[in-house]
Amino acid sequence: MEHVFLSDSPAATAALGKKIGNRLGAGSILALIGELGSGKTLLTRAICAGLGMPARQVNSPTFVLVNEYRGRLPVFHLDLYRIGGEADGVELGIVDYLRRAASGMMVIEWAEKIFSLLPAGVLTVELEVVSARQRRIVMSSVDDRYKSVFLELRKP
């Protein structure tokens, strides 16, 4: 399954994130990939808003690695910007957090740094900067658990 979304503003990206958050269930793992400033944290805030969390509670855990939020589901928000790669991820206990995702959901910024540690059924979200305001967002997964997300995104 794949869905491509062209966002022409932060508000459009936030609306997309809220739709995604409305449809996510326990055990969801989102792997966010994109360059600095592409909108990963903005999208995460909106996904959390779709899960019933105030957006002001959600911020990038760059210096603490993981933030946990409580909403309709617990959310584990990882920001791996500062880690070197998979070996650092293992040493820091990322695999243990992946196990905890079964009771809630996980959003991982800079997921490409540990991609081989992730289970096969993640929802991959690639954000590409097209211009100062425009982003190309490509979501893909092989796991049927995200079918309702893709169906929701296809609605006009």
C-alpha cells in the first residue's frame, strides 16, 4: 500500500497527520524519514492531536531521545537525530521500546538510522522538501493494520 500527498502548507501537513492519528491502533509503528526541516515533528504533533493529545505537549525529544505521551493510546516518540546508527540504537535500548509499542504506538523520527531493527510491518512516512512551503509525503506499508489509514487518506 502506498499513498502520496503533496502538502502546500504546514496546515495541510497537520490536517494529514490528524487524519492518520484518528485511524491508528495499538501496535502501530511509524518510521518518519526526511531531511532536517522537512516536517517530521509537525507531522508527529498532528498525529498525536488525532489521538487526543494537545499539540503543545508534543515536542521533539532530540536531547532526551524518547518522550511518552498519553492520549487515546500511549505514544512513544523517538527522535534519533543524535545517534550514529543501529549499534547506538541497540545500545540505547530501542529494541525494548519497540516491544512496548504493542500497548500503544511509536513514532520514530530519523528512522532510517535503525531501519533494519524495525519490524517488517511499519508505516513508513518519507517527507521530502519540494520548496519552502511544499512537501511531498509518501506513506507506505505492507501491513494490513494500516489499511484503514490508507482508506481514510483516499477520501476526498
